[in-house]
Amino acid sequence: MTIRINLLPHREERRKRQKNLFFAMTGVSALAGAALVLFGWVVLDGYVSAQRNRNEIISRANARLDIQIHEIASLRRDLASLRAREKAVEDLQSGRNEPVYLFGELTRLTPDGVFLRSIDEHGNQVRVEGWAASNERVSEYLRNLQDNGRFVERPQLIEIRVAAQGPKGIPRRVFEFSLEFLMKKPSHSTTGTTPAGAAPTRAAKA
């Protein structure tokens, strides 16, 4: 007598258990994957938020720095403008006094026997014409200008000759001469007082 055992229900049950296990593992894997994705998204969002905050801080700092740079540039422009106006005022004041300093300098250095006839100024170029009792007086005048002139630079004799007519009141023969030099700008240390001039009769302009 042969005994037959029907294994079909057991196989069906095993397949069902395997299927349930597969679905369970798939669900667990899906949940784990979702949790991992969620965790990664949270971490990444935290990084992005932190970077965004840092960018905002940097942007605000840059904005403040731009404002400060603009204020510094404005202050520098104002300072440069003030310095330019101050220099313009100083130049104007110095320019007003230049003829006084020049006249006082020339008369102070004029030796006896030299009579100034004219003083012409063109910028910093000055031309002086006059009479002298001798060539030696003209040489002495040039030496005075060269060695003691505070506002005189590079004096040079242009011409000297016997005068056809001398200054009034001088009957003897005289020489007429012309010389040129460059006028140095008076500095604050040399413009405190006006140089004392010589006798007006020796520096009179014709």
C-alpha cells in the first residue's frame, strides 16, 4: 500500500511566507532609504541655511564697508578742495606782496653809485635797467644780487654802455646797464618783514 502526502499546501505556505518576507524587507529598505534621504535633506538644508546666513552677514558687512569707503572718498575730496583753496589764498596773498618784496630787495642791495631806472616783471622773469657810475659798481650790484638776494636767482648782465644822458643832477659820465634774473617765490620764513630799502632816489622808477 502506497502512502501519498500532498505537499502542495506546504509549498504554498512557504511561498506566501517568502513573499511576505520580501515585502517586509522591501518596506524596511524603502523606509530606510526614505529616512536616509530625509536625513540628508535636513543636513543639506542646514548647510544651505548656514551658508545663506553667512552670505547675508558678508553682504551687510560689504554694504557698510562701501558706505565707509564712500565717506572716506568724500572726506578726501573735501580735504583736497580745502587744501587747494588754502594754497590759492596763500598764493594770492604772496602774489600781492611780491612787488613789495622785490622792490625792497633791489633797493637794499643797490650800492652807492647805482641808480635804478625801471623794473619790469614778466612772471618770474625780472628785468632791471639803470645807471652806474662805473663798471665796478655794476659788478658789485651783480655780486650783491648773487650772494645776498633772498628772492633773486641767476642774475646776469645783459648790456652795459656809456650813457648818452644820465639821471638828472649827475653831471659826470655814467654807464647805463640792463640785467635780468629770476624771482624766487617768497617763503613764510623770509616774508616776516619787508627788507629795509635804500634811499628812494637810487631806486626811483623813471
